[in-house]
Amino acid sequence: MSQVTPHVGLVAPAPVVREPAHAPVAHLVREGVIEGVHYGSVVVLGPTGDVRLRIGDIEAAFYPRSALKPLQAVAMLRAGLPLDGELLALAAASHSGEERHLTGARRVLELAGLGEGDLRNVPDLPLDPVVRDDWVLAGRLPTRIAQNCSGKHAAMLYTAKVNGWSLGDYLDPDHPLQRAIAATVEEFTGQAVARVSVDGCGTPLFAVSLHGLARAAARLTTAPAGTPEARVADAMREHAEMASGSGRDVASLMRAVPGLLTKDGFEAVQIAALPDGQAVAVKIADGGDRARALVTAAGLVHAGVDPAPLAEFMGSPLLGGGEPVGLIRPAGALASGTPAPAP
């Protein structure tokens, strides 16, 4: 990992790299006994950027993983990426590996005059378990196009191609494309990048704070129409399944809450932002997904979203002998005003 020098005068100093002071955000309850506790951090911002709810450590540096993809897409549009609609949504996607996603990624490469051999992401199986099982049963091996970030990588190559930048090293942190992305991340989060690492797919990964990530999400949904950030938000909301996949909770959440933009990331990260600038950012400490959607939905309730359409995201019943005996529910301050699902 490398250290990044803060851009003094342009953005706030980088967040501190430390062990985050996470707090309980969800309880697993079996017959009235708390059987498990998920720790994490949550921030809910009001329309003016004021902190309405703060749980855990929202200022420590952390890696947002794929929750940064919308900002990567913004940077690419600013650099001349000629995509809109479902292909732009795919550029910001952690896709499931469905045929529509593979076809879309190939289409982006075709528009760029390139092929799958130009991709530099890591070969993988499709992300969706059903699609992955079918893939394996058909005797197919991991490929770069099936990996969940192939749409982003194809768009990165397309951006480099239209600018006349080198292609083979488009993942190098010093490449013009990656420098433009880093600058966009700092601009939208309002703070300097604390560290640079490498994401699972091979792209540079920038450490910011959860607070900064929430600010960035709010900027996406409050941007004037026609701006790169508004175009990314619109594409992801209008083509939610292209930005994720069939049956994915992030797509369902955008369908359930009008105007909502949300994006998940590995290690249990999620952002969610409303058109009025209210935003939620979540990090579950253990990296498991069981509490991620529930905690995000509880954060949206604190932002004033009607709890009714969020009920399906409030956790599945905990079973014992095939019968409901408990549930997972928001904990602490996050539970205040948040109706829990019936066991």
C-alpha cells in the first residue's frame, strides 16, 4: 500500500488510518436471547450534509470497495467516455454475470474497437450463485468477462482509447485515467485519499472515511441534470438490474424507494442517497452481508423514508426446526423508530 499526500487547499486532510471503533448495529435474536452481534459503523446525513445519525467510527480511513464504482464512472464520463443508459449502469456495476451483463461488457469493448483479451481484471466465475452453478455445470472456466467488474474494466479501456492513452497499463495508479479517478474521489468525498491499495479486480482502491463516502453519495443524487454525476445516478436507477443483477437487494431497494441510488461493495459496504441529498453509508465490521441491507434500510428510516416499502429488507426470520424462532434486527440507536419484522 502507498501513502498519498493530501491536496492541501483543495480538500480536507486525509482521514486517519487506525483500528475503527465500530459499535453494535444489528442483533441476532433467538427466542429473546441475543445470540449474535454485528458490529459496524453508520452515518446518516441530512439534506444540507449535517450528520443526523452517527454510530461507530465514521471518520477512520477504510476501503469502500465497489461502493466507489459510481465515482469511477463519473471520472470516466468527465474524461470523455461516450456511454449512457444501461451500458453506463454496467460501467458502475458489480454485476451478477448474467447474459445481459456479459453481452453489455462485450458491446462496450466492441465500441472501443477492443476485445476480451484487452481486459486486465482477474478471471472469475459469475457472482450470482445460480448463474455460477450453471456456468460450472456447463464445464466453463473462470473468465475476465464473467468477473463482476468486467463492465467497469471495459469502460476504463474505452475511456483510455478515446483519449489516446496507453491501454496495457490502464490499472497503474499513475495512469492518466487512475489519476483522474483519484481526483474525483477526493473532490466528491471532500477529503484527501489516505492510502492506495489494489481492489480484488485489480483496479487502484482508495481509502477514505465513511463520512466522506456519504458526502459523495449525496453529491451524485443532487447534481444538476445532465452532469456526469447525474447521468451516472440516473443510469443506475433506471437500469438497476444492469447495475447489479436480478434478485439483488440493491436493485430491489432502488425499485422500492423512488429516486433512491444505492450501491454495495465487498466487505459489507453500502451507500444509499435520496434526491434531496439525504444519504446513508454503512460498513459492517465482519465483512459479512447478513446485516448489510438491514442496517442500510434502518438508516433510510432515520432519513425519513417510509418504513413500509423497506420491510422486505429488514431481515429474514431466524429458523429453528424449520419454524421462525427469532430474527435479526437493528441495534442501539439504529433501532430507534425502526419497526422490527415479526418473528
